[in-house]
Amino acid sequence: MARIKAPTRRHFIRSVVVAGGTVVLAVTIGVTGYHFLNGEAWIDALVDATMILGGMGPVFPLTTVGAKLFASFYALFSGLVFIATAAILVAPWVHRLLHRLDADADEKRK
């Protein structure tokens, strides 16, 4: 079987930038939520947000009902961010693979 051509540098860089932006946005949401809903200092909120986003769980105790609800939804959101980020990073390679397999050949024949 022939080797699959790597995605162009532009496509790869674009997917890394979009994935990075997605992670930064997710961390920002987490930091803001932990800071305002749990009353944590900014650095402690950053630790909690990144630990949840990384799948480890919160470090500091949750003191309010709002913080506990936020942590629950943020954990679910973090799982989706992980899946989306992985998909964004893999998309250029899958796109190249589909071209290699000539998956759009049926469309050209019509």
C-alpha cells in the first residue's frame, strides 16, 4: 500500500492553533467559574480548572452548591473538549487519508 501523504504545513498549523484556542477557552471558562463561584484565588482556580480539564479532578474543596454544580457541568464539558480537540488535531490526517483512498471518486463520476 502506498504511503499516505502528510497534510500540508498550513493545514497542520491551523488545526494546532484551533485546538490550542479551544483549550485556552475551556481553561478560561473553568478559571472564571471556580474564581467567582467557589471564591478561589486566581491561581487556585487555574489549578482546579486545568486538573479537571486534564481528567484528574478538583484539588480544592468545593464550598458552595453553585460551585458543585459548576464543577459537575465543567467536568462533562471538559470531556467534550478533549474529544473535540483530538478530532481537530486528527482531521488533516483523516482528510488526507480519504483523498488517498479516493473517497470522493463517486462524486466526480456523477
